[in-house]
Amino acid sequence: MKNYSKNNYSEKSSKNNKKKSNSNKSFLKNSSFSDKNKSNLKNKSQGLKSQNSNDLNQMKFNNKRDREISNSQRKAESERLNNEYYSKNNKFNYSLPQNKKNFDDWIWGKHSVYAALTSDRPINRIWCTSEIFSSEKFYIPLKDHKSKGVLVEEVSWNRITQLTFGASHQGIAIQIAYSESLPLKKLIDLSKVNSSNPIILALDGITDPHNLGAIIRSAEAFDCKGIVIPQRRSSGLTGTVAKVAAGALEHIPISRVVNLNRALEELKRNGFLTIGLSGDGQMPISKFLEKTPLVVIIGSEDKGISLMSQKKCDYLLKIPLRGKTSSLNASVAAAISLFHLTNI
């Protein structure tokens, strides 16, 4: 028979209390662990939401970019097909998109070009096929303009189509000049009429029309007597040149020559001293004090004066620079040199 004394009862109750406290502790521990899990799950869910949002935004951006690329590709393909169609169907004369190229000084088509060639209009450049050049109608006027210094290029039909953006050119296109060019001999004679020590500029590789226009403006302002430019590796007397020159193109004679080095030799035979502007020049321009007819050679900004032209120079002069800039714009260098040379 069991003994239910007070001591036994107290021991049992203490054991039960101990178990309850342990179970309460474990419950609290488990509840805190579950809270941590909840917070972790919450953070993970928020992270997944932000990641999904970023992925969705990236997907939208990629789709938008793909649409833009496909639209540009379709537009380019459409323009290519249109140009091919225009070149094959020459009976149509479609108006050209003026935002691509300024065609104000261009003429194409046999009848229009022939009228311009046989008139007194100055011409900058001519593109034609070999069949047009050798034809009975165009051979003589094309040869005449070539002898006057106009650049005549025999190119393929596709090249003219490319230049005119698919116009109905019939194998010939020309670019009108904004000023008449003179033969070199006539330019030399004119330069000595009212000046004992004339200055003539010779431009070697000035292909930027803005630079050419600025040089012409400075040359006329400092009473330069003429400018010599080669047919190739040089900008022509286009509308952009005339605009930048701000009217100076109408008041200064210009000669376009086939070969610049032969032109320099011709000038030297006529008593001109040749001067080249170069960063590697042996003498500062401020120390040059010769009073004589001068030819000042201006080279391009990137390449400068060619080696062949340097060999023709009697002096290579430099403009001393004090700052960190290593070179000057071609038109600025021309203006500085003309300012000094006209005040010797």
C-alpha cells in the first residue's frame, strides 16, 4: 500500500513545477525562434519582391531597347530598298530628303548639267561615268573645265547614285562653286599690280570647309593678294565656305591647281619666297624680317604640311606657344602669321 505522506506529496509537486518551468522555457525559446523565422521570412519575401520588381523593370527596358533597335533596322532597310528602287527606275525623279544633305549647289541630269557646263557659272567639282566623259556631247566641255582647274572624276553609276541619294542623275552630277577660280599665272600677275611685296597663301590639305572659309576671311582682311588651293585633298568653294567667309570670297582671287608642288615651283620662279608654318620650324615667326614677295603655306591641323611641300620651303617658321595647348587651329595660325608678315 502506497504511502501518501506530506513529504512525498511535496516532492511530487516540486517535480511537477520543475517540469512546468522547463516546458515554459522551451516554449518561450521556441516562440522566439519562430519570431526570428518570421522576420527572416518577411525579409526574404521583401527581397524577392524587390528582386522581382528589378527584374520586371529590366525586362521592360530590354523590350523597349529591342523595339527601338528593330525600328531603326527596319527604317535603314526601308531606305536601302528605296534607294535601290530609285536607281533602277530612272524614269521617276523623286524629291530628296533635305535633312540628309544640302543639295542647294548641286545639279544632275544630262540637260541641266550641259546647260551649266556651257554657261559662265563657276563649277567646283564634276562626277560622271566613263560613257558620259567620252560622249560626243560632253567630251569638249568637260575637258575645258578640267583645264581650268575643275576636278573631274570618272566614277561608276552606283557612286553617283550614292552621292545623290538615289536621284535620277543619268550618269553625271556637278557641284556649283560660289566663286570663279583663276589660272595660277593670272593670279601671279594680279598680285604684283599694286604691291611690290605681295603675300599669297598656299593651302596644303585644308579639307574642312569651315576652316577654309575662316582662312579666306582672314586673308582678305589682312590684304593677302591671293590663295592657291589644290584640286584634291582640299575643300572646294562651296556654299559653306562662302557663308563662313562672310563675303570675303567675292574680293580675293583664288587659283585651283592640279599639283601644289608644281605651283610652288612656278611661284618661286616668279620671285616668291616660300614659307611653311610648322610646329617643328627652326625660327619663330617674330624673327622673320624679310621684305620680299612671299608664299605662306598652311597645312592641315592633324598632319600639317606634307613632306613634299616642306622640301619646297625656303623657311620653316613656328608660332611660339606658352600654354599647354600644343597646336593652333589652321585658320587661327594663318591669321597670326598674316598679321605679323603684313606689318614687317
